[in-house]
Amino acid sequence: MITAWLNNPYLNLAEVATRLYGSNSRMYTQRLRKKMTKALPFEAWEIHELERIKQDILSHIQHGHPVVETT
């Protein structure tokens, strides 16, 4: 599953939601949680952005590089 990595207990889900939706709001974190439990479907752009966010995080972990925001 494409979002299985989101269930990592060390991952700050609020930060992922902020990067995904562009706003630091509890509503967006709740929306992401609902989509993870399949209560709401993911849209194609969300899946694409989640993959980008995942790659940024993995790069940071593997290489020690800071996570760079691209807008």
C-alpha cells in the first residue's frame, strides 16, 4: 500500500499533513488520518505529493541532508 509508511510511530503526521495541504491545521491532519483508514479516498495529486514527501524524508534519513521544501 502506498501509504503504509505513514503508520510509522516516529513520523510526525501533522507535519506530513502540513506539507501535503499547505496549512498547519488540525483539520488537515484529521483528513489525512481518515484517508489512511480508507474512510475517504485519496486523490491522484495527494498520492503524487505523498510519494514526493516520502522521498524527501528518506533522503534526509539516509544521507543526513536537510529536507528541502519545494513549492
